[in-house]
Amino acid sequence: MPRLSRRRLLALMLAPGLLTVAAAPAARASWWPFNPDVLRALTRRPNASGLDTAEIIEAVHEALIIASHSATETLAQRNGFFGNPDVRIPLPEVLATARRSLDRIGMATPLNQLEEGMNRAAETAIPEAREPLVRAVFALNLDNAREILVGNDDAATRHLERHARAGITEAMRPAIQQSLEQVQALDTYGELKERMRDIPFLARVRFDPVEHVLEHAMEGLFFMLAEEEARLRANPQGRGTDVLHRVFRRQ
């Protein structure tokens, strides 16, 4: 497998449609297999093996970029959010609690539509998270990499969450807004607000669908990243790039 430079990895992450859901099987065949070995190679002490620090950092960058792409690709598929109970975006608690009662007065259907629409919007918008994730990964230095490698199973995820969440949220906001409009979730919520005015315990319920989806989409994204990271650490097998091969040869 040819070596993937930072420029090439960034291009792969950002090129429209290059690694989209439709191309997922082929994409996985080309970039997934070497991902776990990067982390296994780097859990050894680089100073003891005489590894070049630039290679160490590049290998960490490659591993985390691949994990990030895998997480966003999974979430971007249909039912990536809606069909996964771990990341599914719920209705606001008061509406979720009241749904059974509302079913008796004919309001459960629009609530169901609103819930699905919010999840579909997140599935559509989540690819917008890739660029700020890549930038956060490339900002990692050697000290960051070492801390991540000796940290908990989600150490890399939590580092990226601290440094990239705000940027990802802002990058996704326009896409979430547009997607909610396309699936008519905003119209559905507008109609619900009108009907809820006549229901005492719901008359004052208000929430911002865009902010609600953004918050839960971020939680889902970093949940999936943590899952990917844990899998890589637990099962570090596969092939490697040229830089990874050099790491192994020098162990």
C-alpha cells in the first residue's frame, strides 16, 4: 500500500463524494486494514527504538484520521443515527414522556415525524464534521501523541472532543438547518407548537430543533469515535502503510 501523506489524507477526507456512503465497501478495503496496526506499533516506546519523531506523529495522525472517517461514514449512512439506539437523537424529554398520552389526541404521529426528521438531518450533516476533525488531528504534537497512547481507551477521542467540538458544531450548523428544512422537520415542529398551545402541560414547551440536533449529533459523533478507538486498541491487527512498516522494522 502506498504511503499516505498528510496532504493526501486531507484530500481523501475532504473530497466531495470520494469516500461517500455509496463507495463505502471499496473505501474500507483501501484504508481500514492498516488502522489498528498504527496504534499497536506506537504503543511501544519510540525513544527506545530510535524511531523518528516525525514518523511517530504521522502514524498517529493517520490512525486518528481513519478512525474519524470511519465514525462519520457510519453515522452518515441511512439509520446511522435513527437506527442506532446508542446515538439516536431523542425528542426533548417532556415530549418523549408525553408521547403516549398525546397519541390519544392524535399528536403522536407528528412527534414521531419530528424525531425521525431530526435524525435524518444529523445523518445528512455529519460529513461536515470531517474537516474540523482533520484539522484537530493535524494539530497533535508528539507530547499529545504520547499522552494519548498511554491514556485510557478513549484518550484520543476526548482530546479531539476538547479541541474540535466547537469548530465541528459551527461547521455543521448550516447543514443541520438546511437538512431540517428539507425533511420538513421545522414545519412539523411549527405545527406542533400551534397545537400544543391548547394543551396545558405542553403550552410552554419550547426548544430549538437546530441546537437540539447539534448537541445530540456531537454526543453521537464522539460516542462513535470512542467506540472506534477502543476497537483499535483492543484488536490491533492488519496491514500498514510504508511509514508503519518502517516502525515495525525498527522495533
